[in-house]
Amino acid sequence: MSITNRWGTTKISTHKNVLLIALVASSSLVAALYFSSPVQASDNIIKAEAALTVTTSKIRSLEWHSSLQASGDIVAWQEAIIGAQLTGLRLVDVLVDVGDSVTKGQIIARFDSASLINERTLLKANLDEASALVTQAYVDYKRAFALSQTGGISRQSLLQAETQKQTTAAAVAAVKAQLASNTLQLSYINVVAPDDGVISSRSATLGAIGSVGQELFRLIRDNRIEWHGQLTAMQATQLAIGQKVTLDLANNSTATAYVRQIAPTMNPQNRMITAYATIEPNNQARAGMFATGTLQLNKTSALVVPAASVVIRDGRSYVFELVAATQQVIQRPVEVARRQGDFIEVTGNIKAEATIINQGAGFLSEGDIVKVVSENTSSTDSAIPQKQETL
């Protein structure tokens, strides 16, 4: 192809010209498509860069009980020792064993009473004899006194009659005292429980010869046991009468107790103060156990997050806060405080109602873009304490 103008004839390549026109048109079309849909292009970029699909929850501000932990022994509130009150008598009945519940006045053992009954029969005969002598001595004294008024007997004879009357009266009193002692000893034949409770120890053996003061049984009064918690001086300053204690027992069960008294002095051996807490009945606690107790203190405000949202890295704890506008996460360092079930109290540069990553937090890094599939805003409502645990 050639073009003629005033300067002459010029040749132009038709093939190269077509290629140039096509290239310019393609560039214009791409530019038009790109600038015509900026929002759609941005969305595609975000979707391509989403690091993980996650769930979220809110940081909640709740009232949680503070608590502290201490350890101590479980012991009987009061343990009564039941002993023999007779000497030389054989034990013929043992009616209870360890673990048996008894009531006040219940017969729990019995000694042989045959010798005391025989002694009582003899003492009654002696009393009858002494009483007869008293009657005779009284009659003799009256006759002697009448004769002394007329000078029929000497003053010395009257004195002897009076002495005989007093002596026989004293003999009667002595026999009566022996009878009273015998009656008392017969009352000791039956060994009875001094109070309601549970037998915790038995050393009584059938057929054994008793002696005064010999231990036969031990009784936990009212089946009442208590926990003796050992606390530091700092912990003791936070205690008050009536505070609740939750005991973790060795068999993975729990028991509830309430502080009834706090020792007025510190133990000089271990520098600890003892808290005496009465254990509520109907549990698996037994005297002699060792238990860790959680003492419930006053309520304080707490920023609460699900335990799954706290990530530990290099010995530090973090949560990932979601920036809604960009769907990016910010890694925030926190300090972990109290725990309550599946929830944790955290402190740090965080605020209540901030949105944090829950499931999936362990796989994120600072600035990652995430895709949220659900938001759990009510899960922390169940973090209101039902059972208090540790600081």
C-alpha cells in the first residue's frame, strides 16, 4: 500500500499497522475493566489472603468471687474417750464396732455383774443387822437415862449407853454408804455412749478384765468433723467467720465447709495460722484425710474470655483482637488471673466487649486476615461462678 502526498509517495506496511491497533485496543479494554469494578477487585484480594476461618466471642466484664487455697487435715470436731469405770470385772458383751452410729445413753458394752449383786445381798444383810443394833442401843440408852435421873446408875454407865447408840448409828450409816457405792458400781456394769456420734475406735475385747480408766471406745461426737486449714499470715488477713470452703478430697469428690473459728496465734513451728472449718454432713470426707480447700472471698470485677482464645507463646499469653473493618487480627499480650471452668480472667491492654478470636486463635499471627463463620456473644454468660476455684 502507498500514499501519495505533496512530498511524494510513501509506503506503509499494512501488517504492522494492524498489530499496533490491536495492542492499543486490548490495553484500553483491560484498563476499563479494572477501573470499572474497584470493590469487586478488592474483595477478591481479601478472599485470597484470608489466613483462616475462625469463630469469635466478646470480652465480658463479670463479677467473680476471689478465692485462695490452703491445705490441711480433716479431724474429728471432738473425740470422746469411753473407758471402764470398774476394776476386776470381766467384759461379757461388746455391742458396737467401728463405724457404728450410737445415741446418747445407748448401751455399747457390758461387764459381768454377778459379784456386785452378791456383794449387794451381803450389804443388805449387814444393814439389817446394824439397824437392829441401833434399835437395841436406843432402848438401852433410854433406860440408862431414866435410871441416871434417880441415881440408879453412874454417870459413866449413861455415857457408855450413849456411846453405844452413836456407834451403832454410825455402823448403819457406813453400811448404807457401802450400799450406795455398790449401786453406783452396778450402774457402771453397762457402758453407755456419752453422746450421739459414731464409734471411731474400739479396743474393748470380749472376756477381758477391766480396770478403771482403761480405754474401750472412741466416739466422734455428733459425727461432726472439721478441716484444719493452714494459711499464711497474708492469707489469714482475708478470712472471716462463716466463709465458704470447698474441699477437694482424695477420691475426686468435694465437700463443703464453713469457717467457724480462726486461731488467735500463729504456730511457731511452721509459721502458719489454722482456720477451723466445720464440714457439712452427707459427703465422702473422713477424719484423717488430707484435703486442699478453696476459700471463697468477696466478688470483684473480671474481664473474662474463653480459655480457647488464650494462646501461649514463648512463655507469654496472648489474645487476638479482631478489627472488623479490615478483618485483620491484632495480637495483644495479656496476664492470666483467675480460672472458672472453661473461662479465664485476663488483664492487659484489652477492653470489655472487644471481639476476640476464639476457635483458631492458636494458628494466627499479628496482622493475619481471617474469615469469621460465627460469633459467640453469649458463651461467657455461663462463666458466672457456680463453684469457686483458685486465684
